[in-house]
Amino acid sequence: MVSGQEPSRRDDADDTRPAWRRHTDAERRWPAAVAIAGLIALQWLLPDRLTPGPRWLLPGGQFLLVVVLLAADPGRMKKDTPTLRMVALGLIAVASLGTAWSVAMLIRDITTGYDTGSAAQLLATGAGIYLMNVLTFAVWFWELDRGGPVARAQGTDPYPDFLFPPMTSPDMAHKDWEPRFGDYLYVSFTNATAFSPTDTLPMTRGAKAGMALESAIALVTAALVVAKAVNALG
């Protein structure tokens, strides 16, 4: 092979390294786009007091950014331009702003004795915010691990932010296994449910900070919502 030339597809196929350490086909964006769509729907269904500004503001902004990303890089994600990277990070930053605002307003309502409705209404609101927390951090983890989905497909960074079980036990996984959005969604869900890492370990300070923040939000939200709902039932 000529020096400086990219390895051919045949070279990649013959590479004995696990997929997450070599160049592979890029992911498709639609799983993360579906997660963002679910996040937008949950934001839209929240009571007005838990949403910042007009109800359409954050959902509309997120929808516009998703359309831009899908139009600029349809199919498998192959473009790794600074502009697209900024748009992708801007999207999750806007989504995080909405989630943070809703969590803060719910905590304010519960701690100040504001009328949060019946126990059933409060539990439904709390469940919606819990799911928003899970989806928000799933996209964050997916976007930040080893530089994002495009950089991961290039296999240039051998140091993962998240250590998945197949990485430590390669003999127990297919050589073509590599983390996809569903894996990050699972990590986010189990972290929010157990309030700690389960089978996947955070390896960097950023990953640890993200998982700690998600666990704290889930713990405070669940504790306050359940306590308030029990009090309402009593």
C-alpha cells in the first residue's frame, strides 16, 4: 500500500482489530434523530409552567437543527466539518437547556408548595421529565464519546470515554461490534435508574461528570415527585 493512502475496504475487512479500533462505516443519524423527536414531544406535553418561553420556542429550534443536520449529511454520517459539529453540539445544548429548565421548575414547584395537580398528574409529569433526562444524556454520551460518531467510525482515538463490556471481553463479542446509539441509550437509562454505572464504566472525567449529573437529576426528581405524590394521596 502506498504511504499516505487510506486503507481499502478489503484491508479493513481483513484487519483483526475489533471494529471500534479501526475504520468502519459511519453510523446513521436517524436513531439519535428519533430520540430528539421523542424529547421534543415530551417537552411539548409538559405544563406551560415547566417550559421556558413560548411553548414552541425550544421544540421549534431543535426541529430546525435536526433538519439541518439530516439535510447536510443524509444517510450514513461521513462529514466531519467544524460547522456540522457545532450544529450537532448546539442541538444537544438546546435540548439540555429545556431539560434543565423543566427539572428546576418542577423542583421549585414541589419545594414551594405550588399546586402541581393530582398525584396522577404529578407522577405523569415526573415520568416525562425522567424520560427527558434519559434521552438528553443518551445523545450527549453518543455525541461526546471519542469525538462523536464520525470520529469513532474513523477509529483514530483508541481511548474511549465509555468502556463497554465487549471492549474488555472481545472474545465474547463479534469482531464487527462497535458502540451505536442504542448502546448509549441503554447506558443512560441504566445510569438514571440505578443512580450509578452498571455494566459500562466512565473512563474520562467528562464521562464521569456527565453520569454523575444525570444520576443526581434522576435521584432528586424521583425522590421529590414520589414524596409529593404520596403526600397528595395521604
